[in-house]
Amino acid sequence: MNILQINSSARVEGSHSTRLANELVERLATAHADAQVTVRDLAKTPHPVLDEEALQALFTAPEQRTPAQAARVALDDALIAEIQAADVVVLGVPMYNFGVSAQLKNWIDAISRARVTFRYTESGPEGLLKGKKVYVTLARGGMYRDTPADTQVPYLKTVFAFLGMTDVQFFYAEGLAMGPEAEQKALASAHAQIEEAVLA
């Protein structure tokens, strides 16, 4: 089993979403003796934004790219290769201003490539990253689950389904900024959710 862990917090240290993702990956690796884990920490190794230069590189035929363009595309290629090789994907996802972090958005932009991870057909788009299990550990300061303010879950479900990943499970740690008692309760709830998922 190949496990790919994506840490998308802006924090290198002290991130609740990363800690929960670490816990989940450790539990999965313990349960599967053959597990191989790859960790992509987007705070330690930020991925560049999808800007005009990147778009020009992507839309230039490989044999016509400049060295700089080839190097830029190679950065995305590395992330695509990681997720193509993964059987299980674990993401640590904090909530920033009701959305995902810029780090995570850059990663999503990098792995979303036409004719590689998705394609358009006569019957509509088809995701090419099929057969993967996705786990998402969510860390939020307030309480947003199942409310209109939770834009993260619908967005991530849409993106992953578009890429062919429809088996997605979310773990919630909410109320982390609402005082020590609320934080403790939120983390205990998230730990219990992870425990239940691994045992299942």
C-alpha cells in the first residue's frame, strides 16, 4: 500500500491538521505492514502558483519548451507522479477564511492536468485518478460542519470526484479557537473518528 500524505497548513510546526494527518497515517501504516509512506509538506516545500508563465509552459509542446519552462512543468510532474502512485491519500486541511489554504490550492492546480489526471469525453469529464481512498483531516477554529459556511467539503468533494477520486472520508476537529475546553473536545472527537475509521 502506497500512502501519500499532503500537509497543507501554512505552519511548519504546531498545525492541528498536520498532527491529525500524522496520526491517521501512523495508524494506517501500523495496520498495513506493507505500507510505504510519502509525505509532501507544502509549508516546508511550497509549490509555485499557477501563473501566466506556468500556463505558457504547460501549453507549450514539450520539445519546444525552454529550460525554464521544462523545469516549471517538472515541478507539477513530480506531484502528479506521487498521486498516481498512491493507493491512499491523506490530507491535513486547515480552514483559512472559510476556504482551503493557498498551499493546497496550488497543489490541486498542479495535479489537475487535462489528458493526464482527467479528460473530456463526449459524455463529459472523466477523472483518471481512480481506485484511491482519500482521507481528509479538517481543523477549524469555529463550528462549520453541515452549514452553508463550510465551503471546504463541497469544494474538495467536487475536485476529487472530477479527478476520479470518489471514495473520500472527512474527519472534523472544530471549535479549536473557542477555548481550551472546546479545543480538547474537538481533538478528542477527531481522534475518535480516526480510531473508528481505522478499525473499520
